[in-house]
Amino acid sequence: MGGGSHPSMASASTYPRLAAKPVGKQIHKIYMDRLRQFTDNGQYRNQGLLPKIEPERASGQPHIKLEVYSPPDLSRPTFKDATSHDFRPTKVGESFGPSWSTHWFRVHLTVPSSLADKDHLELHWDANNEGLIWNEKGEPLQGLTGGGERVEWILPKSFRDGKEHVFYIEMACNGMFGNAPGGDSIQPPRPDRYFQLQQADIVSINLEARALYIDFWIIGDAAREFPEDSWEAHEALQICNSIMDTFIAAGGSTDCITECRKIAKNYLGDVDSAKVYDSDEPALITAIGNCHIDTCWLWPWAETKRKVARSWSNQCNLLERYPEHRFVASQAQQFKWLEQLYPSVFDRVKSKVKEGTFQPIGGSWVEHDTNMPSGESLVRQFVYGQRYFESRFGQRCNTFWLPDTFGYSTQLPQICRLAGMTRFFTQKLSWNNINNFPHTTFNWVALDGSQVVCHMTPAETYTAEAHFGDVRRSITQHKSMDQDPTSLLAFGKGDGGGGPTWQHLEKLRRCRGISDKVGLLPRVKMGDSVDDFFARLEKRVEEGLELVTWYGELYFELHRGTYTTQANNKWNNRKSEIMLHDIEYLATLASIQDVDSLGNISDMFHEAWSQVLEVGIGVTLLAQQIGWFCLVPLLLISGCSNMTRYVAKNLRPKQHAWNKATQDRINKVVSILSSIKIVKMLGLTEFVKSQISDSRHVEIEASKDMRWVSVLANASANALGLFTPPITVILFAAFGKSRLDAETAYTTLAILVMVTHPANMVMTIVPRAIASLASFQRIQDFISKLHYQDSRLRLRQTKGAIVDDVSRTSQPAIELDNVEFKLADATNAVLEHISLRIDRGSIVICTGPTGVGKSVLALAIAGEVTPSKGSISVISKSTALCVQSAWLSGQSVSEMIRGFSSSSVSHDEGWYRQVLEACCIDREILLDSSTSSGSGHARLSGGQKQRIWAQQTLGLCKTVSDKGAKMVWLS
């Protein structure tokens, strides 16, 4: 229209029927699903990558021969006990059970020649349950999880010699989270679950194909996690498709796998070693491996101990393979179990702690609740935890690590500071289901003003799988970005144990590679500890960073219902704590005076405290399982307590009689040994020997009654563990509203062990504590004695004037006014009506037959004896007294005579020499430095000892004070 014309356009005469490559816009959903197919273990497996990872394997005999020993009655024997029994042949496909049982496998492995030259060989063992590999020496090597996770064990190079090698696998018939039916952990565990041994193969691993699998995994995560409309997500999807196209075009050959890895490296960088973390670019995220193990949850108490060995042996292996890996573990109780039951694993842990790669953390005995326990229990958690860590590893913890708890008491900052910890890490608070907690990093202040720096991982889990998304959420969910953007990423299997895997560490390397090469993902750093993270945070605070401050309790809403029924438990906990505190206090006092009978009681109370910290959990779980029937064990405990009280009532006098017989024998032996020369000279050796032997027989007879009472005490304590389970179950079956099925019965029996064991400990302690009161009486008698009081008067107080002219001999030095001395409980006085004046400069000699009171008079003038009547007045209370029995201190003779160490106190050398000559001391022998207390003074005769004693008394005239002793008395 309009008369215009259109220019002619060139047109093709022919068109291709099929395009050389796809044209148009990619359909995002289809291409994303294609990523799944490449690593899928289902119908696409043979066309994908997985078969290339495990190209060859050897199964069955003669390569792998299996034998098994199945312990009876759900017992868990030690390695030594298990391997001492006969093993029967078994094979893959056989099932083992029931739930919670243990089966020991003896594995005879011979690597075939066709696999001997392969780069990497592993044993793949999977029965869908947990296990532990042991060598023939009885040393745990590695834990197994089952169900496709941590089923591989790297075979040592020494196994490739074509010979048969033997090792053992301890199978535990439970999964990582117990035996819940259908995986529902709320339901009671299945008591009759059996596990089929599905795999026991020697597998050759193509490490390049395995690395490509991790490359593809993380790049695929980037395609899914980056914003869909971003260039970074588009590029990640194109890289994945390029890898798949290259792989499929070449049929998955070795060369094409290498080519695919080159494509991946163009996106990730070089991520095959820890050098990926060497760049100087600042990292916002510090990744820390951890392994939270619930001390008690969905499995028997004893299984927790095996979980610790399985988990931490795995981490020791990973620390050797991945130099950037840093692992933290809390709960001193679990370290102690490892030390007691698996000493070789504990030694490995200690070596890693020394290297700085394995970090004990938390400072508490267990990862505990903070609202149910009293303040005393919370304090004890840190006292015992810090004490253990310091005694075993030479260091205390600086960070309180409590990722999994149901509440946060306002006392915590105060107690943490007192325990030497200024930092606090937790996580569950971020799970609040109504009021979302608004901070990630903040100061937490207690009621007394104490504060700690707190951090919660923004990933909102303490069991992160180290996925691309976990790293990304460490920033996108960070609530304190306006103050400090750094954060911790706590990764590793947890709750049921396990900890980090090699896959976690490989994925984190690739996440760091994406951060450096592509961007948009925050940098993650490995190789630093939790303390390093908090140290950097505290440094920024010192430089002016102001963190938000939270005052008082951190209220966790999600689990608040767990506290509503626990008032009685908290009351009972506190009552037990008070009793233990009082007994512990008395034991400490008693051990000062009676080491032989009370030396171990302090340690026993420490163990009892540890049990009390755990017993509350058992009662709570029992109440949830059988309701009010949880009171039955408490009633039985009360009954056994009455029996124990009855026994204890009769225990004290028998313990006292035994102590008295022991003390009499010791006194007699000491008396004889002190006069051994006289005994031999008089030919009384045989007579004395018979006397000592008779004393020993009397002591043994006195101990018999005590030991029989101890037998009754132990019987009453052990009866609790024997009779409580059947009585409780029978009563519940007869009168309970719900049906007693196998699941409830087994769970109840397992929980009852947690209640009766601590009670047994207390039942054992109480009789011993009561018996120790006989020893406490000695301390009580000593404390009840009157304190030393010098009743002597100063002459200037009685005469009303101070004597100034010390050269005048007419001045009185001592005055006794109508003095009378009467011994305790005596009717007649030793001395009476004594009135005496002694002037200065006098030499007075008091004579008389034995027993008339000469020594009493000398002791009274020296202030050591208080007169029952009258008064004693002296010009100075500084008095030197030399009594009949020589007492030599633990110094050299020279130091004793001078009164103090000659190296630290100046002395009058002239007076010292004058005293030596007056007392006829052989200077060359007695002043030798080797002549000292103990064995040194055994060289001295009785006369020599008394001369030295007299010489020491005279020496005090110059060294007690600047003016010396005013009076010297020789008895």
C-alpha cells in the first residue's frame, strides 16, 4: 500500500533436513534431570559414570573366606574373649541378629594376582549395620556404617603379596540410629531385626573416575543452587552437559575420563590437593569436622562406647589422608571410655591432639542439658571435664561446645568464665518454631554480668553434609552480617556418630575451587581450628567491632515440652548432689589423717558424681516408656537403701575396732624399731617377733567381722540390679494399661540399666562412707581440742612497769604464784602450791626422783602446759626448751643449730662456733652436708643426737629474734 515496493531478499534453494546440533533454548528441567541420570544407580547405571569407578572386583572363595562367632545373650565380648572361641564358616547372603546382638567375623583375604598391580584396592563390606575392623593384634582400624555409607576400607599395600591375610570385623546389629521400625525414631526399636551380609568384596577403584564423580556432583549442585537466571548457574549446567557429552561419545574410556576431568578443572581449578586452600584470598567460612554422639538416645548404653571407637578411628585415618582436615570432639566421658576400652585408638587420638589436628573441645563431662541440672551439677560438668582434658592432653578447653541441647540456662556464661572458657558454640536455638532467634554472632551476658562470645552456625545444622548448599547457606542465612560476616560450618555425620567422610572433604575442596574460579559462592577455609576462628573474632572485637548483646536465658521453644514433667527428677538430682557434696567434703578431711583407709574414697566420689550426672536421663526415658511404673525402681532403691543403712549402722564400730588394732600394731612396731639396737643387745629378737606376730593376728581377727559386714553391704547393693528389671516388667505387665510387647519390654530393660547402675554405685559408697566415720572421729577429736593458748603473763603487766636495765640480775625473769598442775581426769595434782621467783642471769637446777614433775614444771614455764590454778609470769615469751627426747628436724645439722638455712638468713658465726665447742660436737663428721634427717641421722648415737638437740636450743638464743631467746631450759 502507498505505492511502495519491497527490496528483493536472497533465499536458499535447499534446507537441511537435520541440524548439526540442538538449536533453540534449552529446556532447563530436562537438562537438569539429565544430570541425575549420569550418576544414577538405577536403570541408567550402565550408561553412566558409576560402573567406571569400580571396574574390577573379587568375591567369595578363595579370595575371601569368612568365619563367624556369635556371642550369646546379646553380650558384647572384648576382642580377646571373642577371638578365643571357635568360629564357624559363613558366607555372603546369611542373615545375623537379632537386634543389638554382636557377631565377630574372621576374614581370610587373598588379593588375586589380577588385582595386585592396581593403583587402589578396597574391601567393601556392607550388612546395613555398624561394624569395626580389627587387626590380629587386637587394634581397631576403622569403623563401618553400612547401608552404602562408609562401607569401604583401603587395603594396605602389604596385602598384595599373594598371601592370605587375616583380620576381624565386629558386627553390631543396629544401624547408626538404632533399630527403629521403618526409620521412625519415635517408635520403640524392633527387638527382632536381622541383617543380611550383602557384600564382602575386594574392589579395584579408578581414582580418576571417583574424582570426576565428585567434580560432577558439586558442579551439578552449583547449577541447582545458583540463581536460575544467573550466568554462574548457566555455566555450571553447560559444563555438566559438556562432561556428559564427552563421556558418552567416547564410551566412558579411561582417556575420556581424563578429558572430562580437564573440562571440570576449567570450572573448578586444581582441587586434587590441600593446596586449593593456599591462596591469600580472605575466607568467610571456617569448616570444622565434628562428630556429635548422643551419649544416650536410640541404642543401648554400651553401644555408645563402640560408636566412639568406630567414629574416632575413622577420623584418625582421615587426618592422615587429608592434611587440611581439622576435627573436634567433645564430652570427656567419651574420651575416658576410649581410654579404658580402646587404648590403641586413644593413643592415636593423643598423637593427633599433639599435632593440632584433633581438638578436644567443650570442657564438659558430657554434652548436657542446662536446665534440669542444678548449678552444682553444671559446675561439676566443667570441673570434671576440664580436669580430664588437662590431665590427658595437657590443656584445657577455651570454647564451650554444645550443639545439641534442649535449653540454655542463664547461668552458663558465668560458669563458662569460671571454667576458663570465654567462647560458646551452639546451633539448635536456630530451630525455634515461633520466635526466630535474631542473631548468629553475639555477646551473651549472665545475671552477674559475666559474658561470653557466642556463635551459631548459619547453616543451621551441626551435621552438615558439606554440600554446595551448606556453604551457600553459611552466608544467605547469616543473621549478623552487618556486624561480622564470618561463620563456622560444622560438618560430619552426627547424633549416632560417624563424623566426616572423605566425600565431605573432597566436596569442600571443590567448593573452594568454585569460589576462587567462578565467584558468587563464599570462600570456605580448612586447616584452622575452632579456637582460631574465635581468636580472630575476639581480635576484631578488640579493634572496635561491637557485637549485639543478649541478656539472660536463651529460650529454646521447639523442645520446651520436654521439661514440663521433670520437676521430681530435678528435686531428686539436687538431693543426690547435696549428699555427694557432704560425703566428698568429709572424705577430703579424713584422707588428710587416714590415708590407708580413705585414700581411694575421693576417686570413688568423683566416679559417683559422674554417674549422677547421667542418671537423670535414665529416669526420664523410663517414665516416657512405662509411665508411673518408673517409680518401682525408686521403691526398690529405697528398700535396698534401708538394708544398706542397717548394714552401715553395724559397720562403724567394727571399722573402729579394726582401725584400733591396726594402730596398736603400728605403734608397737614403731616403738621396737626405734630401740632395735637395745632389742638385739638384750637378745629379745624372738620375743619381739612373737609380740609383733600376735599383734598381727589380733588385727586380722578384728578385720573378719568388718569384712563379713562388707559382704552383706555389697549383696544389698547388687540385689538392686538383679531384681529391679524383672519386678518392674512383671508389675507393668500385670497392672499396666498398655500391652507389654517385645519392643516395650526390651526397651524398658535397656533403660533400667541406666537407672540401677548409678544406684549400685551409691549403695557401694554409703557403707564405706559410714565405715570411714571411725576415721573421721580421729579428726573430730583433734578439731575438738582447745587451740594452743599461752596463758603466761608478762611481768610488766603484773608489776605495772617495764624493765629497762637488762644488765641488772636483781630483776625477776620468772614468777610462779601458787601454781598447781593437774593432769586431765586425774584427782591428785602433780604439783601444787608452787610459788617461785627466778631472777635474770640465774642458773637454776631442779632435782628430784622420777615422776615428781620436773619436766611438767619446765614445760609450764615454756608455755606448753597450762596450770590448773595460779599464774605464771615471764619477762619474755620467747623461750628455748630442750626436752629429754631429742627431736631432729629435716635439715642438715648445721642448719638445725643455726635455727634457719644459713643460705638465706644471716647468723652470728662466733656464737655458732662457741656453741659447737660447748656441746662437744665433732665438726668434721656432724657438720657434713650428707648428715641430714632420716637415714642420715641414723648414723648418730643417742648421746650425739641429744647434744645436737641441746646445741640447737642454745643456738636459738641468737636466731629466734633480733634479741634472741630470753630463757633457756634444759630438761
